[in-house]
Amino acid sequence: MHWVSNGVVILLIAGSIWVARSVARSRFWRESAIELWRRRRLALVVVGVFVFIALLDSISWIGGARDGDNVAAFQPRTLIDRMVQPEAFKEASYSAPLASVAFYGGQPLRFPGAHLLGTDILGRDVVYRALKGVRVALLIGAFTSLIVIPIALLFGVTAGYFGRRIDDGVFFLMTVLASVPSLLLLIALIMVLGKGTLQVCIALGVTGWVHLCRIARGETLKLREADYVAAARALGVSDTRIILRHILPNIAHLVIITFALLFTGLVLAETILSYLGIGLDGSWGQMIDQARNELSRTPIIWWNLAAASVFLFALVLAVNTIADAMRDIADPRTRREGQ
Amino acid sequence: MSAPLLVVDQLAISFPAEAGRVRVVDRVGLSIAPGETLALVGESGCGKSITALAIMRLVPRPGRIETPSRISFDGRDLLSLPVTEMRSLRGGKIGMIFQEPMTSLNPVTTVGSQVLEAIVLHTKVSAGEARRRVIELFEMVGIPDPAMRVGAYPHQLSGGLKQRVMIAMAMAMRPRLLICDEPTTALDATIRAQILELIRNLAATTGTAVLIITHDFGVVNAVADRVAVMYAGQIVEEGTREELLGRPRHPYTQGLLRSIPRPEARGRRLEEIKGAVPRPGQWPAGCRFHTRCPVAFTGCYTEEPVCTRVSPTQAAWCHLVAEEARP
């Protein structure tokens, strides 16, 4: 599988270069980007760092492991793995942040003072584990959004615009989905589909589109009656074109804000799934799940929970504040006039 | 006089109500010759806007155009035209501008690209050519600094400028017929005069026929060649501007004209037409105006009036006029 993620990384980099170039070419988007940078510098840096870490953790190849490490020798290892060397950079068991002796027993550590956030029960470095969680979180959020947004917009906008039978159908579907507890549905879907990144994303997507769909439908219902839609009809514009040119751009700001809430909601939902034992391997949710028992120990082992929570919090907060600013900027009605 | 460009005949539009479908417009007939400006006048709710939408075949659901109706444009029957052809007619041969310039433009795209849409929708032109045409159109409708304004968003323009943009959009394909639904109602008095002047000039220079819908006799006086007066979903009188404003025959038209404030009547109480427009579906029997008519007599309460010609161009649907015209 590692060549797939390598390919995705290349595509992502090429895609972002293309996006950056088109943004630079259009005055509106260039100004929006500058405005966003002006307003949310810190949050953008945080998300940038997370994305960078995720990319480093996605480029992998086989080989280059240390002698005698049989498992690692035949598994693809990412750039992060190669930088940290987790097979070697570990202790026997728990150690506190920056400690020089083991948490239980007091034997001297192999790397005294080197584990910034200590080690977990198997002696693995907590910073390394938290960094590995970045990729999982971004993958869950972004990939599921890619599933959710097209479905929700397609259903919501067509239901709102055409009404009647289509609306009845979509509304029925939404009501049915909303009436089943989503956690129950999620668990059932994952049981059927199996565990794995793709499966969990699909399960989250199937249960997660209702909210955005409802918003898109309601907003379309309102915009359908807008004078400029009537004017477009009087100009002979077709329904498809009215949807693409007049409806979608006018709900774009809602999509952006919902995307951000969705993104963070999904990252948090994965935590819950991990808590139930059906989450993704290496996620922050799993770290928190494992930290459950550690909290009841005396003296308390807090660094696992703290590391995962702080990373989670930083990502969620940064994405939310960026989305908030983006909504203001993308909507010309609330946009401040330049100069 | 040349053959009429637009003929509306026996137009009936119905909407569902508690007790079956109600005709909000009934037996409406209109005709407009090329280059002519017809004003359709009436109170709010008399069915004049829906008549305009019917010509574009844009009557909103659940409204329906009933069977005896006939609308022909340039010799073609609009009501039986395929959807795609009708769509190319809208914005192509028939342009329309609306009452609310404030909300009739999409707030998230530039006004230039919206006018551009009107052009690229109906012709195959290069992007640069289309852009040049937009600037030309902006110049034509009197938007100052057109090259700069094409990149403006609607909220950056005043109401008058927005209405000019709407006119540019409607005129983009040089339509044969321009329908204006209360084009100046939302504008203030000085801008109103400018916009009317613009519409009149455009019609004169391009030979476009104009159907202007209004409740304002100032507008009628400023632009119309001919006038049709509507009451409760029906035409009650039609004629040239001079005839209607000078010698109105229908009591309703007379009442409307008397209720316009005028300088010589200063200090006196303004006349009004007593009562209110009956609600659609609760039209009175006989002449629909008899409940408010000051000169109604027996026949008015039971029989629908028929068209009475009082001159080659003027006609009224009124029992009294018919009575007087009888030799």
C-alpha cells in the first residue's frame, strides 16, 4: 500500500502548486488569501505544520532498517520513522517527560532526558506516537469530507431546487438516517465493511452528510426564490447553470464553515470510535483510549492523555478559526473593503 | 401599422385555492407592434406582473396557464414551443427587467460577468469579444467608467446603476421585446426619470418593443405609446396614451386619473376610489368593478361587459360606455 500514499503525496503537492498558481492569478482569491494570512497567521502556521508532518509521514519506502530488526526491515518506513528510529529510540516501559530514570523501578534510561513527553507502557516515545497520529487525523477529516460534501450538495441542492418528488425522496432519506442513532449505525457499518482507513471514512461519510444536506437544501429553497434567480431564468439560463452559477456560489460560505465543523467533528468522532475499539490504528483516539487505565494509577500517568489531547485540541481549534475567517472573507457581503 | 410583434389572446392564469382553481388573470388580450411601447397599468394584485411572466412562460408553480390562452410572438406560438427553444427566446429575443434592482443581481459575482453570461448563453463569441461587448453595453446604458465597473460587485453600485446593469443584461442580445416589470418603483424620483429616459431612448434607437408594467401614471405619461388598464385580472380599457390620459371612458380609469394629486387641486381633498380590490376567486358577478363603481346600474350587477370600441384605437369593457355608444 505504501506506493499508493507516495502517489497521493505527489498528487497533493502538484495539486497545491496548481491551486496556489490559480489563486495567485485571480485578484479576488489572491486578496482573499492575503487577508486570511493577515487574520489567522498562527492558526495557518499550526495547520501548515500538521500538514507538513502528515506529508513526511506519508512518504515511505522499504529498507534501511537497522541490523537485526527483522520486522522493520520488510515494512515500508516513512520519513518520520527514519528520523526518529522508533525501533531503537525506546525504553523498557513508562518514563516521565524528560526523566532520566524509569518511572517504575528507577533504573537509568537508555536515552535520559531525551523523551520530551515521556514514554508509554511499551517504552515508545510519546512525541513520536502523537506525531504519527497527525496523519491519521488529517486523513479521516479530509477523506471523509471528500465523500460527504459532494453527496450532501448533490442531494441538498437538487432537493431544494427542484422540490416535489426529489425533495420528498431526499427528505425521507435524511429523516431515516437522522432517526437512527448515528453511533449505532457507524458501529454496524464498520462491522459490515471491516476495519481500515477507507472503511471507517465511508462509514463516517454515510452517517455524516445529513447535516450539510439539510443546510444546503434549506438555503437552496430560499435562493430559488431570489430575484436574481428569477432574472437568470428570464435570461434563458438553464436549471443546471443556475445551480452552478447562482446557487452554489451563494452557499459556498456555508459549505466552508460546515466543512470545518465537519472536519473537526470527524476527527473527534474517530476518537470515540477508538474508545469503542473500532477506530484507526495509531490515532490520537487510541492513545486516549489506552490512557484510560493509566489515569487510575498512582502516581498518575498523564502524559499520554495530555499529548494526544493537546495535539487534537490544536488541530481542531486551528481549523475552526481558519474556517471562521474564511467564511467572512469568502462572502463579499461581509467583506471589508480594501484600503 | 405593421403586423403586431406580440399578441396575447384570451390569456387565463389559474392558481389553486381552497375551492378549486382560481383564475387570477382571465381573458386578457394585448398586442404590441414592433417599436411600440405599451404600458400595462393597474393596482397591486390585479395580475399585471403574472401576465408578464406568462409571456416569458415563467408562471411559478402551482400557477398554470389555462387552455384557451394564446400567446404568439413574431408569428410563433409561445405556449407550444419546446422548452429549449423557449429558453433561447428568453434573454435572446425577449428581455426582461425587474422591479428590485437591489436583489436582482447575484451578490457573489461581478456585474460584468453576469452581463457576460447573458451574451455567452446565446451566442458563440470569444471571451475577449464578449468582454468588449459588455463594456459597450455598459456605455450604452450610461454607466460611467464602464471598463472599471465590469469588475464591481453589486453591493458596490447604487440602485440606479444596478438597474442600468439589469437593462444592459436584458438588452445584451438586442431583444425584439423588452418587458419591464415596474422598473422604477424601487428608485428615487430623479433616478426614475433617468431610467425612463434611458428605456425610451433605447427603444427608439434599437426599435425594440417595450411592455412596461406600472401603477404610476407618471411613468405612463413619460414612455407609453399605448396604455392598457387592468382591474381584477381583466383588461378594462385600452387606447393610445393621449386617449387614455385625455378622454378616459371607463369609470375605473377615470377614478385612477382623478386620484392623482395635481397642482390646481391643491388644498382640496384628494379623490379616491372607494373600497378595495376584491380578492382573487371572490370576483363579483357581472362587471368586476361594480362594487366600487360610482355609476353602476342594473346591467353591471349581472352581466359581464363586452368590448366597446369608442375609436379605432380605444376600447372599454363597460356597460355604460356601451350604452352611450349605442346609436
